[in-house]
Amino acid sequence: MPTSLPTSEAAPRGRRGTRASGDDRERAILTTAERLLEERPLSEISVEDLARGAGISRPTFYFYFPSKDAVLLTLVDRMVEAGTASREEALAKLAKEPRAGWRMALQASFDAFGSRRAVILAAAELRTTNAEARELWARVMEGWVTDVTVVIESERARGVAPAGQPARDLAIALLQMNERAQYATFAAESPALAEDRILDVLVDVWVRAIYGSAPAA
Amino acid sequence: MPTSLPTSEAAPRGRRGTRASGDDRERAILTTAERLLEERPLSEISVEDLARGAGISRPTFYFYFPSKDAVLLTLVDRMVEAGTASREEALAKLAKEPRAGWRMALQASFDAFGSRRAVILAAAELRTTNAEARELWARVMEGWVTDVTVVIESERARGVAPAGQPARDLAIALLQMNERAQYATFAAESPALAEDRILDVLVDVWVRAIYGSAPAA
DNA sequence: CATCCTATCAACACTGTGTCGAGAAGTTCA
DNA sequence: TGAACTTCTCGACACAGTGTTGATAGGATG
């Protein structure tokens, strides 16, 4: 029974609760950000760049967003919502074939993030300097950890998976592996799993860690 | 047969090849950096702070180091050297008892980094904006991946570990898990493994992933 | 004692952030 | 129509931080 994230629907990141033609501008800023992030990292994009890209002056930018970071957070908010939904779906179907089920679940998050890689890479960058970004990420992670913990526990209860480390700890370690591995692959780091291999490898570790017998002496 | 890193011994990060009393100053800058990093993140430490802490003016700082980043890189260089040695030692002894051997190896890197956590946390932060930091980290990771790959392959050759995903891929995934998990624990992130649990959990995943039987249908 | 190298810093030039206050441009309604 | 209000815009400013320049002090060297 997957947990939903505490939706942040209600609190829009930019200003403007009321209607106005400036909605276009707000959108222009967001799309400019997304476009520029495909070219260079967040740290090399200035408010000036975003403003110019959206056809406004720098001070006007601040009418729409309180900071550069807020733009990114808005982008991340949106992506997270999409990614969460598809993962929960996959996790729910997992009952029958473990390997295939887990694979689908990992695939879901891989796809959700892979399709907007510039944005998550930037989010990861932002996380190191921005507390709000850290909290947002922590909330997302917490949701996943909860979901995966429940599934592991139910697999153990079903007698399909053996007892072992606390399910939550296992979930944390495996999800952290995924996070780091996906980041490295998306960023094309030097030791990183090839894009067409990453799912096979990660799923294999998940399945062995969750269902594998206790280690041979 | 553990690989040694391409040592960067020869190219000191600060200036000053020749002797001078200014060695003290250089050391003062480094210790100031280490001290300040225990209080706040790298992004909140300015060159001014480092200079003042070392009792010199900001321009004088630039006589010793080309930038704030260079100071941190020097700190990391040193730490890496220490950490590498102890891990290789542990890995070498692994032949007899797999679980205990891997545990010692992970312990080694955990201790090496744990004792200077402010510095690695800062290094991770720096990595997002500084190419040289990324390369340094990549080199370190590559060394570890190579070492671990060799050990996994030899365990497979010995017939103790079953065949599976390419040893190198497995090594990458597991090391990335460790990296992320250790970071989260050191940084006291919200979903993170407890400090007194992390080794048990990570070792368990390693052992199952490397020695575990193929997953049950 | 002239000269060279180390070491030092005030002053500057530059980049980027965020704010202020003066307005333009549109809407409402009397 | 035209006052009053709200939305939106930007020039000009104040700051914080980085990195550079040029002048200079003070040893060591020959």
C-alpha cells in the first residue's frame, strides 16, 4: 500500500496566486531554465541568464520567483509527482514475479528521471547548498523507503524472502545505491554503469539482497 | 593485487616550491579550513574567512593558494592517501573468511573518512562545481573499483562466488552504494543508516550480492 | 650596499545577488 | 471619462564575494 508524498500542490513556488498575463512569463522562465540546464550546470546559470531567456529584465525576474533556486525547486516538484505515481503503480503489481516486479519498479524511476536528466542533475547540485532542496529530496526518499520497506516485509511474511537486516535498513541502502548509480550514469561519470546495463545490475543486487540465501560460510 | 592510485605527490596544490617561513602560513590556512568546515559548509566559507583565520589579508591568501577550492583539494589529497593504504591492506587479507574480510575492508574506508568527515562532506560538495575535484574523486573511485573487481573475480575463480553480472559492474554498484550511504550517515541526513548499523547492513548487501545464490523463482 | 626573492596588503575591477522606488499599462466601477 | 487600484516592469543602487595589480617591506646573497 504505497504512501503518497505530502503533496505540495497548495503552495506554489512562484508568486502570483491571481490570474494575469504574466503566467506566460512564469512559464517562460521555467522553460528557459530547463533549456539552459541542458547546456550547463546550475552554478553556471545566472538570474540574468534566466531573465534574458524569458525576455525580461533581472529585477522583473524577482517578481516571479524569489531566487534562482526557487525556479529549480518548482521544476523538481513537478517531476517528483510524475515519478512517484509510476513507481507506486509498478510496486503494487510486484506480487507475482519478484524479479520482473522489482525491475519494473526500478525502471519506472529510471525513466521518470532519465527523461529529464538535466533537471535531476541540477537538483542534486542544488541539494548541496540549499536546505529546501535537501528537505524536498529527503521527503521523496522517505516516501520510497517506506514503500520499499513495506514490500520487503510482506515478501518476508509471505515466506518468499528470508529474514535478515531490518527491512527498512535494507531499503535505505538499496535506494541509496540506486540514487548514486543513476546519478553517475546520467552524469556520464567515469566509473559508472553503462546506460544499457544499469537496470540489470541494480535489479540483480536488489533481488540477491532481498531474496538471497544467507551467505555461504 | 590492489592497484595504487596515480599518486599526485609531485604537484603540490599550493605555490611555494622553495623553502620559506611562509610554510607556517600555508599550514595555518589548511588547519583554519579544517576547523571552519566543522562549523559550516564550504559554500559558507569565504577566502576572507580563511585568510583572517590564518592571520593574513585576503590578497596574501592568494600567494599561498590559487583559490579556496585548491585548499580543500590539498586536504582531500592527503586524506585519500591514508584511506587507500588501509583499504588495500584489508582487501589483501580477505582470502580466508569472506564476510569478515569484506567487513574489514569496508571498515577501513569508513574509518578513514569518518575521522575527517567535515573534509569529505566538503569534498562531495565541491565535486558538484569543481572539475578537478570530480577528477580526483573519479580517480579514487576507479582505484577502488579495480581492486574490488579483481577480488570478486578471484572469488569466482576459486569457486566460492557464483557467476553473475560482470564483476566490474557489481563492484561499481556496490561501491556507489557505500559512497552514498556513508555520505548520508556522516551528514546525518534524514533517511540514512544509523552509524552503528551501517557496516552490518552494507556488508550484508555486499556478501549477498557477491556470494548469494541466484534468486529464487 | 646593491640586488634578488619572499612575503604582504591597499586599492581596484569585475561578477553576481537581491532591493527600492518610480513609473507604465491594464482593470474596475462610479 | 477618468479616478483608484492592481499588476507588472526596470533603472539604479547597495552588497558580498572573487581574483588581480602594483607598490613596498624585509631578509638573504653575492
